[in-house]
Amino acid sequence: MLKIAFIHPDLGIGGAEHLVVDAALGLQNLGHQVDIYTSHHDLNHCFEETKDGVPIESTQHRSSIPARNQWEIHLRQLHLLKSLLSPGAPKYDVFFVEQLSTCITLLRVIGRTRVVFYCHFPYKLLANGEFIKDPISRAQRNMLKGGLLKRIYRYPMDWLEEITTGQADVILANSNFTGRVFKDNFQSIRRTAEVVYPVSTL
């Protein structure tokens, strides 16, 4: 039996959240001990299984950090690590990190624990509007890419995303397309992301 902890930034209702819940329940049914750690868990906006199916540890009531931008979202995740890496915290065999990679290096260096990272579409490509499918004008696309100030703001965030993602022991992607985009845009990471498709409930 393994002790496994899932880390997710906001356990609401969505595809990424559904993946975490299904994976956690599946591993639990196989006999593993599973906990989910999140920075936000609204009992009025969540999957029913998270209310009584898997133990949830939420830090939302102990953190005054909002989530208005990427910096604050990453800070919220680092605050969540206090629950995971503090003296007396439960010890896990594997951390399953979803969406935000900020915590991976600390989990490996301080927690000395193996990390699986499940990546979705690289945020740095969403932030600059490069992969927006809807027709938009050149001016709108240039606005999304931003000027010098936005590039200065984005550079450390994009660097952090790539460096910390590469620290994971195992990297998973949600599709072959995401895996190809991942490989093309995170060129410092030599490994290929393994594809694990989200499940669908019939």
C-alpha cells in the first residue's frame, strides 16, 4: 500500500478537478491511502465525492492570500506546502501534483518524496494568446502578447513553470497534442510526457 497525496490549486467543478477526484478514488479502491490537499474547496461548488469520498485538507480558511493573478496563485500553493512539509505532517510515498508545478522542487528537496506532475496546456502559451482559436484582430493579439512590462512580468513565471516542471520524477499529459506542445515549448526538459487520458463516467 502506498500513501499518496494529491495537490490541486482549486478543487471546484471542472475537467482537471474531475481527473483528480477519479484518480484519487481509483487509487483508494486499489487499497492505497489517499489524501487531497487544495487551496480552495467550496462545498457548494464541488463534486459530491469530495464531500465524503476522499479526505480533503483545505488551507483556504488559514490563508489571506487572494487569487487575482499568477503570482498570488503560486503563493497560495507555497502556503499550502506549510501543511505538507511542517514537522509532524503526514509522510507520503508519492505526491501527485496537478496544474501548478511551483511546489515540485520543494517537495523533492525538502520532502524527499517522489512527484508525479500532470500537466495541461502550458500556461505561458495561454497567457500570450498564441493558441486562441477564435478569430481576433492583430491589434488584439498584440495586446495579449503585451509590451515590455508584460514580458518582464511573464519571463520569471514562464521560467519557473519550465524549471519546476522538469523537476518531477514522472510527467504526464492529458493528450498527445498537449504532449507535443509540451515538448516543443519546454525544450530544456529532455523527457517526453507520458499521455494519460482523463476518464469519462458512463
